Amino acid sequence: MQREQISVFDIFKIGIGPSSSHTLGPWRAAQQFTASLKQQNLLDEVEQIKILLYGSLAKTGKGHGTDVAILLGLAGADPVTFDVNSIECTIESIKKEQSLILAGEKPTVFNYDDDLIFLFFESLPFHPNAVTFQAFLKTGKAISETYYSIGGGFVVKEGEDGKEREQVDLPFPIEKAGDLLHWCLTTGLKVSEVVMENELAWRTEAATRTGILQHFNVMKDCIYRGSHTSGFLPGGLNVARRAAALNKKLMCNSVYTNYESWVMAIRAGGNGFNYTLDWVSCFALAVNEENASFGRVVTAPTNGAAGVIPAVLQYFITFCDGFDEEKITQFIACASEVGSIFKKGATISAAMGGCQAEIGVSSAMAAAALTECLGGSQRQVLMAAEIAMEHHLGLTCDPIGGLVQIPCIERNTMGAIKAITASQLALQSNPDKAKVSLDAVVNTMWETALDMNSKYKETSDGGLATNIPISLPEC
């Protein structure tokens, strides 16, 4: 049986907010559809496009920017490079002209109101996040393809299982945490070192390190930008951005014009408990406020949970003297392996597992990475991941108004703090006496996901989404 092979760059992806499953995934699906038309030599034959959104993509699609992402993807834009400042005008042009340039090449009839259909009460069996693209040709025929956005920006085409990528010979094949621990103990390698050895099957070590640092640069730019941008988040809830105000207060109104000087100033402020806690919250808020504003973020492992790992990494950099490229690479590599274990053994999709699959997984990833970077053993690394997830089990996904704002943004601060706490607990504990393994908690998370009512799985049909009037400015 073909096994899923996951690279660090599958878990961490550069993209645009607000959601990996509802924005980045559909965007990639649209790109795959246009690529499919090209491969079949049908692009020039297309006269009209229709899009059908099912399940969670329909119910919370507008709040998550699914419509925006799909139109940009069909038009040939790429989420890694597209200018986020051009999103609004591009979409308005498509609506006004009732036409889009398919794959950036072929003018095609498209009416936003008639050709983008939200099927709120229909869901496809494979996964709640489904989209069908229909291309109507000059010949009178139609081409239809269905894609599933399964979380974290991963996309599966109907009839495939997501494992079609060419298999490589990994020196350390890993399906479960037990496999990872086996390789670590057998070789003496750290978790991050096992990851880096496996990455050699895809590319050179230099390329991997360059890519990881590129992702880190997006993270740090996002933290800095979000900490210096005030105003209100889009979407209609009138949620005020808080990171900039918190940053200003903690900095006593001092202004620093670049990331490096800003970090040095934060570090000079001390390391008191309340001071550190406030900054970790600021870092997480900054990222997810950027995410909610269609900013560029790193999916880690999802967009809704994109603030946890950057916040914990920034904590390590600022308060643990971790501003070192080798340490940063180690942190991200270690985190990626824990994320891949959860994806293989459970899910990283809130539409499948609730918010435990997003914030819970990201917290476990961050806890593991911080523990390794602070000198923890391999067993302590896995113990930290287990502790972090254990205390996110059952966490629901209930976004008010279908927006990645309430309670999503604050949940990233909670996930970051829990990750740091889990790391400290693991570092002060004997893993040999632990009663719960990481594999046990992965299995439990998946069982919990299967038992969870669908209204708590990113549908906005339950929880806070139905108990808080959207006119209230709560956050």
C-alpha cells in the first residue's frame, strides 16, 4: 500500500489568509483545474465557467474568502506571489466585467451571481470541503472536475487519494510517533535531524534550509506588520485589531522601523512573567489579524492556526536567545514532523475534526519544537506534543459569521501559551513515567473528531457562532 509522504514544505506553506482549507485549498484547486484544461488542450475551447461549493465551503465560504480565492486561482494568480493589495480591485473587475481571464490567458464568461453557486444543504461523502468546477466548451460539451480541500492547503481530486505524488526512498519512513522515536533512539538523531535526512530525498540540504528560512522570513514579516497595523478587520463584525495597540503600550509608544531593532527593544524590556505573556499574545494576535485581513502568512499547519508556531518561535527568539538561523531551522523542521504525524493519523482539517485539528495540532507542533530547541530529549519532545494536544481535545470550530476572527484569533494566543507550558512540563518531567503516548493522543483526537457533531466543524451552525449576535463587537 502506498504511504503518504509529507515534506516540511507540505506542512508549512506560504499563502494568503484567512483559511488554509477554505482559501488556500480552493485557490490551489482552481489552479489545478485550469492546469487540467491545459493538459487536455481545452483551455481555448472554454466559453463559460461555473463553480459549485458544497458543505462547509458553502456554509462559511464567503466569510473565509473561498469565492475570492477561487476566482483568483482561475485567473492564474498564485497565493505565494500575488500582491495582497490587488485582491479587492481584481475581484471587483471580474464582477463588473462579468468575465475572467482563465489561467491568465483565455477570456471567459463568468457572472458572479449566477455562476458561483453555494449549495448550503448539500455535502459530498469524501470530505465536507468540496468544490466542483464546470467548463462549458464551444462544442457544446462540458468538463466537470471535483476537488476536496482536506485541510492545511492540501487538495485531493475526485477519484484520487492524495498520495499520487511520486514516492521517494526515505531513509526514515514514519507513519506514527512510535516510528519517529524508534529512528531517533536507534540513530541518536534529534527529531529535526531525522527530518533533514528525509528531506534529502526531495532536494539538497542547502535548498531545504533556504526554503525554511524563506518561510521564517514570511512569519517574522507577518508578526512585525501585524504588530504595527491598527484599524478594524474586514467582514462586517467590526473587530478592532489589538496587536498594534498592545505593541504600542508595551513599547511605551517607542517606534522601531525594522524587525531586528524591534526585537532587541523587546528583549531589553526584561523577562517578567506578565511582560513575556503579553508579548506572546501580541505575536499571535499580530499574525492572525493579518490572516483575517487577507494578508500573507505561513500555513502552520493551517491558516486559522497560523499564529501559534510563529508566536512560540518568536518567544524562543526573543526571550530564549534563539535568534540563530540554525536554531530557527531546527525549530521549524521539528515542528513539521509532529504536524505530519497528526495529518497521517488523524486530521488537520477543522471541517473534519473541529478546532482541535487546527489549534491543537499547531500547539503540539510548537511545544515539540520548543522542547527540542531548549535541549529536551527525543522522548521529552514527543511528550511535550502529547501534553499540548491532550489539553485541546474536543475543541470545537465555531466561527462567528463564518469569519476567521471570533474566537479564532484569541485561540491562537491560548494555543501558544499552552505550547510553552507543555514544553516546560515536559522538560521538567521523566517521559518514562508518562501514562499517555503521542500516538494514543493522535488516535484519541481522531476518535473525538469522528464523534463530534457536524455543527462544531467549521459550519457556523453551533457554539459561539449561534449564541453571539453578530452585531456585538465581542472578540
